Amino acid sequence: MTVARTRPGSSTAPTPTGHPLLGSALDLRRDPLGTFVRAQREYGDVVRMTAGPPGLRAVMYCVFSPEGAQQVLAAQATNFRKDNVFYEEIRQTGGNGLLTSQDDVYLRQRRLIQPLFTKKRVDGYAATITGEAEATAERWRNRPEVDVVREMDRLALRTVSRVLFGADVETAVDVIHANFPVISAYITQRAYSPLRLPRTWPTPANRRAEAATRAVYEVCDRIIAARREEGGDTGEAGDDLLSLLSRASNEEDGSLDATELRDQVLVFLLAGHETTATSLAFALHLLARHPEARARAQEEIDALPSGQPYTAATPDHLPYLTRVLKETMRLYPAAPLVGRRAVEETEIDGHVIPAGADVLVAPWVTHRHPAHWTDPDRFDPDRFTPDQETARHRYAWLPFGGGPRACIGRHFSMLESVLALAVLLREYDIETPDVDIPVTSAVTLQAVGEARVRVKARAHIH
Ligand code: HEM
């Protein structure tokens, strides 16, 4: 199989036959992540997937190898832009914040926001993170079991809001819980669907999504208003995200208007809470399922100096817990699929990617690639010993993406997760049956339903 403009030796990627009329549409709708894993096993590292009837058929080039992911996200990053359907749908709902913006707008935003994510700044968030985790531990007192999905969602939302917005979002938690899933499902459904009705048509799906978006916008506006009240009109009292952005909007070039400010708040609420919440929930679930891993992690935690508050240096003394977290993010990468659109025709792993093609990098699949991970479905934190990490391809583990658009929150998220896990495991023994929790891939990876874990206060308290 070759196409007209191939270079010597390159070929069109194989296409799974799927349904004669609909291609892989039904499989993708039923089980997108499983369908991509099977495509890699059966067809190799670059697979051309089709979905939808002829005439409306969507075509996607899936790139599964670490080498290919590195090409798309880093080495050829200028050729692979966030112009794909998925990002367009996120943009339509969530606006043009740091996750979705491009070119000059993006560079200006990144310059503005970067100072909040320097190592020094992130290290300073340790006390807030620990405080929120201790409040969660306190909530668990006298409860025989908890749903870690819900509990970690709440913890991550509260932490990111306190750190970035200086806001207490207790009252907004329910609004966000009720509405984010609606928005997320709507974006995903549209992105996968070959036929997209205009968003302005008053269909039930459009109406539901619009109401949900309005509710979330109101939360963002409330956060901004509360911060303004506290810090005066310019928000100059603080140096959190909102103060920085408000100040920028008051400077000479009047760079950020009210809508842009709200878009940024929304992006950080979305990107900064569901993701870390998923990592934390699955880390607790896996530790509860694997008593020997839990015991090893607790041994490390118990060896920390007694009575001293955790700081940004604490994770250095918790190498095993850090490995548990990395292994959790391998099995449950919170961003399981990362999309782009090719500007010009190019070649990945020996296969032609045509100009304008929708391209999908899939951490979910790369993290289970049999050439890079032995027995990939097994939970084994020791895959992340320093020796093993060095021996592996840099892009075999890519939960935070890579290249110029890699996650700005990765250090923050890792610090938050390790410290929160340390607090919770210091206080509680956790247990759960050895059964997988089903997941779904919306904008981020989500557990389907609850993940209940039995909690038992530990005899000693530091
Ligand atoms: C487990 C936690 C997290 C995971 C797995 C994750 C994953 C990712 C990935 C894969 C990307 C790249 C997307 C792409 O290339 O298309 C990304 C970008 C981004 N993430 Fe995260 N993220 C996490 C936590 C956070 C946190 C805590 C924040 C903020 C507080 C955050 C904010 C962002 C932003 C703003 C971007 C866009 C960065 C840019 O393009 O410059 N993320 N994240």
C-alpha cells in the first residue's frame, strides 16, 4: 500500500478494516482505549483509523511508539499543531487559555504564567498542599470506608484553587462536580462524531452543555470577583495566578480582557484538578489493592522525622512512594490521548502522515507497549528505579506530554500527589478488593463510578 507522495521506503499506515460501512466508529465509541491498544497489537506503531460512513468519514493517524510520540510532540512540534477537532471543541467551550491557545497569544500567556510554576514557587505550595491533605484525613475519621474518586476530586480541586486563585471553592465543589462531566462528555462526543450539528441549534445535547458551561463560567466569575474584593481592583495584594493576570491586564498593552481572564481560570480548573485527582485516586486504589506496596510506602513515611511538617524536600526521602505514583500514572495516565493536526506531509516511523491529517499520540497505549514494558498490565512500582528509568526510551513514559507544549503543572502535580499520599498513608491503612476499576476517556481519564476503599486509622500518629 503506497500513496502518491511517498518518500522512498515510506508507506501508508495500515488501516483496521472494522465495520464495512462505519470503519472503527462503533468500536471507538464503545471502548476507545481498548480499541487503540488492540490496533497497536494487531497493526503496529502507526495506524490509520477510520470512523463514520463514507463521505463523512473521519480519519485519524495514531502514533503509538515512544519514537513516534517524540517526533510529534517535540522534534516536529511546529508541524503538529493544536488545530485538531478535539482541541477545537475544547476551545469552543473553554475558550483560548494556556492549554488551547497557539502562536503569539500562547507565547504571551506562557510568559505571564510561567513564574507561578518555577521550582521555587512550586516548592512554596507544599504547606497549602499538606494542609488540605490533613483536612481530608480529618474528614475520614470514624468512616469505615471512603470513595477515593470523589474524595480526591475534592482534595485536588480545593488545592489548586487555594494555590492558584487564593480562593476557597467549598461552595463551588458541587457545581463543578455536577457540570464538568456534562461538558467533558459533550466535547468528547462531538470530537468523535463524524456529524457535528452546529452548537447554536437548540438540540437537547446543545442545551444541556450550554447550561453546564454557564454554570461553570459563573463559578469562574465568582472566583475572580472574590479575589478582586480581597485584593482591590487590581488584585495587587497577592501574587497568585489571578493577581498576576489582573496586573498584566492593567499594564500598557492591556493584554488580558475579562473573557481571557475567565478562560484562564477555567483552563486551570479543568487541567489542574481532574488530572491530579485521577492520579491520586488510582494511586490510593492500587495501594489499597497491593498490601505489600502499601507497607513499603508506609515504612518510608514512618521513617520521616517525627512531628516535622512536610516540605518540598520531603519527596526526596520517599523514593518508593514516588515510584508508586509514576507506576500509577503509567497505568492510568490522566491525559490518555493527545491530539494534533499535521500542517505539512511528513513521515513518522516510516509511514506517511498527509498534510491536514488528524494525529493522535496515545500515552495509554505507549505505556502498555510490549516492546518497552514487560507484562504491561501488572502493577510494579520497581519499573521506576533509577537504573530502569535510564535504560528506557525517554518517551516510553509520557503522562505529561512532551516538547514545547508539555504540562506546565507537572512539578506541582507530582509534589501535590506525593505529599497528599504521604499524609493519608501516615494516618490510615487502606484496603480494597483486588478488582480493576473501569475507566472512561473523556477530556481526561475518569473512573466510572466509585472506587471504595476501607480506611482504618493507624495506631501511632506522628
Ligand atoms: C497528573 C496530573 C497531570 C497530567 C497527567 C497532565 C497532563 C498534561 C498533558 C499531557 C499536557 C499536554 C497536552 C498536549 O500536549 O496537548 C498538559 C498540558 C497542560 N497542563 Fe497538565 N497535567 C497534569 C496536571 C496539571 C496541573 C496540576 C496543572 C495546573 C495547575 C496543569 C496545567 C496544564 C496546562 C496549563 C497545560 C498546557 C501547557 C502549555 O501548552 O503550555 N496540568 N498536561
